[in-house]
Amino acid sequence: MEIWINPACSKCRSALSLLDAEQADYTVRRYLEDVPGEDEIRAVLERLGLEPWDITRTQEADAKELGLKDWPRDEGARDRWITALAEHPRLIQRPIITADDGTALVARTEEAVREALDRKRS
């Protein structure tokens, strides 16, 4: 299991605390330093079952600079969104856990982290 985090994020720190409390085996990826490329973002989106706009932090300064709120949210714009996430990783929602069963989830709640743990145990 891998967890994409920003150490400054309270949701990320909470997720790590819960993983530690459950003695989970996981790898930390500081995605602002180890930035995922477009292909990796596509793979994670497939595992999540989401579109790029679903994992975009639209209130970030970068999002406002890019005018993301006005971008179309359709198949034709998908690559543009993915490029924006790769070029501006602060836009990626966090934390994201890629589970050992091949799925992934946005782990912003304790319930979501527990779901990732349950997927590992299954």
C-alpha cells in the first residue's frame, strides 16, 4: 500500500496516524517532491474510478490562476486536466492510498483509511 501525502496536510497526518495505529505496512510518497507523471496519474485515476476533475483541489491558488472552474469536465478535456495535475501537483487531492488489491481511494476520512486497510486484509 502506498499513500500520497503532503506533510503539511492535517488529513494526511491523520491518515498516517491511523495507519501507524493499525500497524499497517505502507510506503509514503511525498507527491509534491516525487511528482507523479501523466501516465501515473491516469493509472491512479483508473484505480480510483474517478476523473481528473474529481481529484482536483479547485480552491488552490494554482487552480484559480489556471481558471480551472471554467474548464470543461468531459472526455475532450481529460488530458488537459491530467497535464495540469502533473504540472501543478498541489492540485491533487490528498491523501490518496493505492491499495494492494489494485484499487485506490481518496482517504480524507477515517472511514476511507479503514476501507483501504480492509481491502489489504481481504
